Amino acid sequence: MKEMPFEQIASMYDPLIKSQIRLYHLSAHFDQYYQAGLLGLWKAYETFDPEKGQFSSYAYLLVRGRILQELRGEARRQEAEEIQDPHESMTFRTLSHEDTIPYLEDETMNLYLMHLTENQQRWVNQRVFQMKSEAEIAEMYGVTVYAVKSWRKSAIKRLRTVLITN
């Protein structure tokens, strides 16, 4: 493979990279995962040993592996963002209700809350505005704490999407 320039290899294996991106439904961040696929292809190009098999098989494994590695890294980064929830900090819990929540008109809040499910709205109202713990919310609605955490996770994700599009 070294007899061909990498640019030519990259154009030949472009459909492979794109098919892996489509396979894992990663089109929303196409450039990020395409770059990861190219890095995998470059590694295959640099380390390929013709005595051990075909380049196409080797390239497939390294491209796929690099894209999945990027996907796992992205999942870890998102998980770390969710763990750093400002509602869990001691500073936030010691402030009074008036200090932590700026005045928002009902119409403005409804514009955001209308995008949430009933359970997600419950979480926003009880956790953010009423300052109740997730355990208290779970007890109030007769569900597990894990269910309330799920409401939080999906509410934050949906609100981020709404904020980005507005």
C-alpha cells in the first residue's frame, strides 16, 4: 500500500468511512467521526503488513475501531458534563430561593417547558424551582430515584437542544 499516496487511499476508502458513520447513525457530527475514520485509515496505511492479510480487511478494522473509540470518548464527555450538575453543589443548596432563580415570566418558562414531557416538567419544577432533592421527588411521585435521575437527564438533553435551536 505504501506505493500509493495516502490521498489516493483516502479517496478509495471514503465509502468505507461514510458507511461506518451511517451504520452507527453519527451523521449529526459527521466531520468529527469522518476525521476519526481517516485517522484509523492512516494508522492502517502506516502499519499494514502484507504478509498478515489484505489491506481492505485491516483498514476496515482500524477505521471501525477508531470511530467507535471516538464514540465512546464522546459518551464519556457527555457523562462527565451530566455529573457536574450545578444542583448537586453545596453552594447552590445553601443559597435562598430568591438568590438562585432569576425572575422569569410564566410565558417565557412555558416556551421552554412545553418541549418537555410531563415527568421532565415535574423534575424542572420540583428540583429547580422548589429545590427538592431527587429522593424527595421520587417519594412524592412514587417512583425510584433512578427514574427521577432519568427525567433529569432527558430534560437537560432536550432543553439543550431547544436552546441551541432558538
